[in-house]
Amino acid sequence: MINSTATTSWMELAPCVGVEEFVFDPPVTRKSTKELGELTEPLLRTCLGCPVVAECYDRVRPQGSQFDGVCSARVWVNGRVVASAASAPALPKGLPSRAGVCGESSGVKGHRRNGEPLCGQCRVTAQRAQSRAAGAATIRKRGALSARKAAPAAA
């Protein structure tokens, strides 16, 4: 299932929009590859008939987002392909990054640039960056205060 903060016209053509089975819950990701293949066979068939497979892959970007579910006629667990339909279309190579890599500063900047809410990984990265920035300022202030206190004692 594709979730978006902004409506795009191609999403109206995607048969998976609004269907929860396309995104896996954690217990499903623990199944064996064979079980996942059997479980997702109807979903993969739906994906093969989809007219917007390339746009879907571009939007979901399963590798960078650690996606768990069905996208572009493939079963993804933690951003890795574990099964695919026999006639799955070729994936584009070197997909240009719009949102950077989630969990890194480029991902945080990309989400903000695209007007999207931060994903979990990027939210943690942004919080760490804020605390590092605050910590650096605090350390600089403490260092300056220590230097001022030490100067009169030396005189």
C-alpha cells in the first residue's frame, strides 16, 4: 500500500492504494521465504498487472526506506528482495535520490525539502543532531567561563 502526504495522479491508477496487505506487519516478516512467497502470490500478480510499477518503485524506494511489503512485483523485507514474481519488470538503476538516505542528515533534509513528515529513522537523526548542536554550544560556553575564572587567579 502506498501512503503519501501529497496526492499524485498516478496513485489513483495503483490497485494497491488503500490495501493494507501490501505493507507487512512485523510477524509476517519473520516467515520463511517460501511462506512469504505463498502468502504474497496474489499480491505479486496484482503488482504485475499494475500500470504504474515504475512510479511506485520511485515513490516507495524500498532499499533506502527499509521497506517491508510488496512493491514493484517483489517482496521486500528490511529493504531487501526476498522473493519476486517470475516476470517482474527490471528495476531502474541509479535512481536519483529525492529524499536522501533515511537515517542520515540527507534524509532529514530531503523529507523537509519535499514537505513530508520525518520517518522514524530521520526523526531520531534530527533529534541527535539537535542535541549535538546544543551540546557543542554548552561545551563552548563552559570552556569560555573556565578560561575567565582561571585568568584572575593567575594575576
